[in-house]
Amino acid sequence: MITGEKVEDFHGLVMPPGEEKKILYQSQHRMIATYAMAVEALDHELKHILEKRGSIIKEDSRRNCCGQLEVVTKGNKVVHMMMDKCSGSSQFVQLRYWVDF
């Protein structure tokens, strides 16, 4: 953890607010959160944040909203993202951000 409190800005991106969000892990290189919501709803929130922050999806290899994408932030930083259902449940989602170091 970077500090004693959780900062939701990750290299120019924020985690979507979502429903029942819990940040499980955070460091300079990774951030992992879970949500109690459908993956499609989280995908919609994520796309809204990317658009609002001026970030561009460089590569999207997801299927049915699950899988990996690479995003280039306004500050020209590449952030990798992975969105997947937790334990195959359609109502629990895990979202991971990470950067190469």
C-alpha cells in the first residue's frame, strides 16, 4: 500500500464507483477491486470514466465484457486492465489495473 489511506487515482485513472466496491489491494504498480454488480453495468461505468478522463482504449481483447484491455491515459501512460466475473457469478466482478515497471 502506498499510504495509510486508499487513493483511488491510479496513474491518471480512477476505479468506477460501482456498487459495493471494495479495494482489495493497492500499490504503485497494481490496484484490485471487487464489485457486487453485473459486469455489463461496470463496463458502462468504466467506459464513461475513460471518456471523461480523455483516455483511449489501445487494445480490447475482452469477450462479453470480460478479459483484458490496454488504455493510454491523457498523460500517455499505458495502463492494463482486466475485468472478470468472480467465481463465475454474474453479479460479482473483479477489476484489476496494473502498469509495467
